[in-house]
Amino acid sequence: MSFLQVRGLVSGYDRGVVLHGVDLDLDAGAVLGLLGRNGVGKSTLIMTLAGLVPPSAGSVLLDGHELAGQRADRIARAGVALVPQGRRVWATLTVAEHLALAARRGRWTVATVLDLLPRLAERRKQLAGQLSGGEQQMLAIARALLTNPRLVLLDEPSEGLAPAVVDQIAGVVTTLRDEGVAVLIVEQDLHLAFAVAGEIAVMEKGALVHRVPTPEFRRDPDTAYRLLGVA
């Protein structure tokens, strides 16, 4: 059995269905890049796995334990960490306060996170609302790491960021992969997705319609154009 096993996942908002029976497998230490046009359900899948959107049907097994329908806090305690689109840091809390609130026992401590993301060490006393976009993204990632997750969900982490910051994100994802953490990354930046993901999956109309190893996806521009509209 895969570390993460999703079967027949259905969810949406109000009376509208967005996910139409998603099936997904992800092994520990694997990185899956999730691509797709706008509005196909990528973020809804991330939010449903994190427990922020309740599923109406389906199963989400993490290491054999059912998470579908659980509260978001219980899913987080089971080892799932979310780095949401748009960072969503608390503007009136300092960097140090963010880190203290997120920290749990495990390999990732405030010290090890600040070693990995030294810019945050320089900004420890600053309010999150005063940070640059790249610094806020680093803070959102640090907050997730400090929960010592087994599965990390990243939703558009490179959005609006400078190339140097995107390179830092790639380094963090590679570190997580090497330590056996499973990573699902939704991304529009193909360069980042190709750099970190062992496989690429594509969503259309609320379902996964294509999944192949990253080198195979890169060798098939016709399929990429058909599914994504990019060469």
C-alpha cells in the first residue's frame, strides 16, 4: 500500500462539486508535481486533503489511517502540513512568534529551520506583515516544517516570487524528499515542478487524467500542450 492512498475523493463548495472521484497514490519520500489549468480543482484537492474542505465521498489513507472527514487539526497532528497559496501568515505576529506556535518535537526545530532558511533568522523580531513576499513564503514553509510532517502539501509556492526565492523552495523540497517526507506540490512554474518532482500529474475537470515520470512528461510536448496549453 502507498503511504498516501486517495480513492474516489469527492468534494466542493456549497452545492457545487469540484472533485469528481480523485484517485491518487504517493509513496514516502516521493514528490509529485500537480499541474493543470486554472479552475480544474488543484487547490480544492490540497484543501480537502488538509481537512479545510470536507469531502462528500471517498477515502484518504495516510500510512493506513483514514483521514477523510477528520477535522483539520487532527489531520495536522497525523502528520499533514499545508503551505497554502498566498502564504496566509499572521500579519501582527513576529517571525519568532510564528515559529514558537508551530513548533513540535521532532527533527525540525526552530534552530534547524533557521539554519535552512537563514533570512528568517535575520527577521525574527519583525512582524510578518512587514516581510517581503519571499520572506513570507519562507515563513509559511518554516511553519509547516516545524510541525515535523510526514506529508507536505504546497499550493503554488512560487507564485509572484523572485527566481532566487524559487531556488530556495526547490532546495527545501529536495531536503524533504531526501528525508523521506512525501510532497504534493501544485505549481504553475514548470521549471520548479520539473526540478523537484519525480512524477507529474495533470488534473482536468476535477479528476486526475494523466500521470507519468517527469522525464517522460518533458519528452512529450504534444500532451503537455493538449492538457495545459503550453509548449
